[in-house]
Amino acid sequence: MTLLERAGTAAGLVVVAGLVAAGLWGVLDGVLGGGYLAATVAAGSVVAGLVFSLFVLGARSDRWLENPYW
């Protein structure tokens, strides 16, 4: 890896870390500061339940490997 590639990788990591930190700051400030913690947890659990149920339905299907895509 050249020095320029390492600098690009480091810059990319700094940008990603900054975006993650800004996102966490916004979520924590909005949820904890605004009193929306219960609503956020409820919505997250509903979404997780729906995604898991779709996963289970897809995993139990007998036709999922018969698709010509695979």
C-alpha cells in the first residue's frame, strides 16, 4: 500500500467515524432529550419483529432455491 492509499483510507475512516458520531449525537439528543425513548424502543421492536417474521417465512419456504436467479 502506498502512502497516498493509506492517507485515503485514513481520511475515509475519519469521515465515516465523524458521520457515525454525528448520527449518534442526533439520535441520543432527540430521543433522550425529547422524551421519545419509549416510542423509539417500541418502533424498533416492531420493525425487528416484522423483519424477523419475514426472514422466518422466507427460510421455511420450499421454493426459495428454485428461483432462476440462484
